[in-house]
Amino acid sequence: MRKILIIGIGAGHPDYITIQAIDAMKQAQVFFVTDKGSAKADLVRARTEICERHLAANSYRIVTIQDPERDRTTPAYESAVNAWHEQRRIIYEQLIADELGENDCGAFLVWGDPSLYDSTLRIVRQIASRGTVAFEYDVIPGITAIQALTARHRIPLNDIGESVRITTGRQLAAAASLDHDDLVVLLDGKCAFNDIVADDIDIYWGAYLGTEDELLLSGKLHATAEKIAQARTAARERKGWIMDTYLLRRSRK
């Protein structure tokens, strides 16, 4: 039976990939790599370099997937994302059927970890449940941006006996307040932290974590927010894309 491996490759540093992930890669004959356009060519290149670094030449092939466009104009966010994922599902399902033989293994190399704010696992589960093409699948965890962020800032993710909430920039903007003492924010394209008015909040921000372009800033939110916004804008203009995350923490007295 066909097999699909969904492999977390870490948050950017080439050494973040685990031995388990390397061993899993060695099982695959085909790697499905999503191309999100010239602005994000670095992400395709990183995956290609990981394969070249850890696998024997001519032991695998890469199949490039042209990522469908997502409608970013509609206010119906969830519907737009579901429609986008359905387009991806159609493409992935066809490629699994066409590119893998009955006993072949294919793999998706997922930035960070497949279980945290990535659609690949969700889409593969949908394809498997449809039963149109038969395959089994497995997931190999990876180092997340959250782990890389706290490591690079040399801070623990949680305080003693405290919990941590993980949310998105969209959710933070809707709340317009810090409703948890320790809040990790992902997918914030509009610097939602600017809307929080408080003097007792620390921010730990990082972009391109683990890469040669890594940016790190931290400090009191009210004193650091503008610096982060400026650094983020400049980096996006320079590279054409940005991956960043941050931790908001209420100061302990």
C-alpha cells in the first residue's frame, strides 16, 4: 500500500531536523513540495537543500506543487480558508494517485511541526477518509517556532505553575486585550500587539527563527512595539515574505 509521511523539519535551522525525521525521509521515493511563488522561493530551496544534505543522490525525486491562490479579499475568513484547502485537497489527492506506485512512499516536509497551524495533516486526513486513493500515513514531529523563539530568547515558555495560551494575530486583534498572562501569537500579519494598551506587558519577538536572516527583539511592549513593526516592514520588503511569532507576558512583580 502507498504510504505518506508528514515530516516536521523544524523552524528554519538546518540542524533542527531530528534523527527520526532523517530516518523517515530515507523511506520516501517522492517528496511533495509546495511552491508559493517567487517571493517564497527560499522555502522551496530550504526543503531541497535538506534532501540534498541527508539523502543519497538519485534516491528520490521532488514533485513541485503550485499552491492555489487564496481569496484574501473576502471578510469570510473561515470560508475562504476552507475553499483554499479544498483546492489543495484536490491537487494532493491527484498527485498521490499519479506519482506514487502501489508500494511507494511519499513525503511532505512541513516547516516547524505538522500539528501546529499547518494544513498538510488536516488535508491528508481528509484525503484518507475519502478512500478514493488508498494509503496509510504517519506523522513525524518537528521543532516548532515557539520552541525556537523561547530558546533564542533564553526564556522558559511558562512560569512555575502557569499555563500558556497559543493564539493567532486575528484572534488577538478581535480581543484587543491580553486575556492571559502568557500568550504566544502566530500568524500575525498586522502587528495586532499595537492595539494592546498596558504598561506591564513584555514582548519576545522573533522572525526567520534559526536562519541566517533571524531577527530578535524583546522588551516592554509599549517601548518595543514600534521597533518590531519597523523591523518587520523592512524585512518583508527585503525578502518578500516573513515568518514571525512572539510571546506576550504580563510582568511578574
